[in-house]
Amino acid sequence: MIDTRVDSDEIRRLSWVLKALSHPTRLRLLLRIGEEPLCVQELQKEIGQSQANISQHLTLLRDRGLVVGERKGNTTCYRLSSPKISKFINLALTLLGEEF
């Protein structure tokens, strides 16, 4: 059952965060970072996109509160801000296999 007592600000914030999840590259990044923290260069090699592109996506995810960046020397490594993010994405993927 949907909680109809959720206020408009919470709905707007949820929409803002869900928009960050609406890009395939960002979803792939979140799923991969959910397995282990990784640096931009490692993600670039695995995802197969430019470092600038990966960094732009990670910046948006960080701004939305989904990932945390930690400096290590002259590079930044990222981890999920909460393990619930992986659970949420995996639940959404599970729903794709069901009729709704």
C-alpha cells in the first residue's frame, strides 16, 4: 500500500534521485561500485567509456547522495553511500521479470 501521507517535498526529492537512476551508464556504475569501491580509472576500463564521461556520471551520482568519493593520491575512488542502493536496483531488476 502506498503511504499517501508523504509530503510534496519528499516526492520531489525522490523524483530527483530516481532521475539519476534513469541512465544505463549510471545504473551500471552503481551496480559495479556496489560490489566493491573502485576508482575512476578502473571504472573507465570496465565500463568502456572515457574518463571524462565516467567522472561526469559519478559527479551527478555524488550530488544526488548515491555515492561517496574518497581521494587516494591524485585519483578518486567511489563507494555506495548505502548498501540499500544495490538492493533497490536489484529489486527493480527483479520486477522486470514480473508482470505489473
